[in-house]
Amino acid sequence: MNFQIRTARVEDFAAITRIYEEAVLHGTASYELVPPSEQEMITRWKSISEARYPYLVADGHDHRILGYAYASAFRTRPAYRWLAEDSVYLDPSARGQGVGTALLEALIDQCEKSGYRQMIAAVGGASEASIKLHARCGFELAGRLRATGFKHGIWLDTVLMQRPLGPGCTTDPDLVF
């Protein structure tokens, strides 16, 4: 599959909103039950970008958005500021094509360059495909939270995975971050 990874732009959000809507309505990666509007997705993107987190898209050769990934705060307390949580969503037609791996690798690279030291994945629904994606990208199992969400008539587990970024915890962070 031919695509490029680039920073998201406002004109990408019709496609991003459709991808996320499919995930909300038919998947378990998101614990939202009602898909947000395109305007709400743009508002979320602006908030994430203003907080210095990367927001990326996989842009197909036909300029169709195949997926997107972003980092965000895991928790908002100041001591967590070197920790980022990732999110990756793919158009159903792009799954199993290497798009998710490329997005996550690019997200990791940008977070490392920005000074983040750890990345967390909270895998909603304990999705095996997402767990395998994160393992391919160097994440290790950190724990399993049982029955954390109820969606599609079933209780869902959340798997936590973690990956060091850059020097991880081997050196003190840059305190001007």
C-alpha cells in the first residue's frame, strides 16, 4: 500500500471523523458510545496540538486518509509531563497493510524528538490486533484492567502497554520541557 505519513490538517477531519465513527459504532478501541461531530474532532485536535503533541495521518497515493495517530496526555498532573499516551485508528480497508505500524513508528519518533520519555497504550477491548501492533513497535505488557467498559452488550478489558522513548528513565529529563 502506497502512502505517506504527515501532520494532520484541518481538511483531513471529514475523513478522520468517518474513521473514528466506524471505530465508535463497530469497534471496542474507543469506549465512546456516540461518535463526535467533525467540529468536535477538530476541537480535540486543536487542543492536542496546542499541548505540543503530534497528530499524524497516513495519506494514500490517491489523497485518501487511511488512518491517523496522535499522542496525548496520559494524566494531567505535572510529574506525568514526560509520558504520552498513543491512539491509532485505521480505515477498515487499511488494516493489515502496514499503515498502523508506520503511523505508530512515526508517532514514537516525533514524541522522542519532543522530549517525551515513556509512551503508554491503553488498548480498549484488549484488541489482539492492537496488542500485536504495539508489541511490534517495542511496547511491553504493563497490565490488564478487567471489565473496564461495557459496550456492544459485553464487558471489555483494557490492556496497558508501555514503551520507553529515547533514554527512557536512564537519565533525568530536560527540566525546561
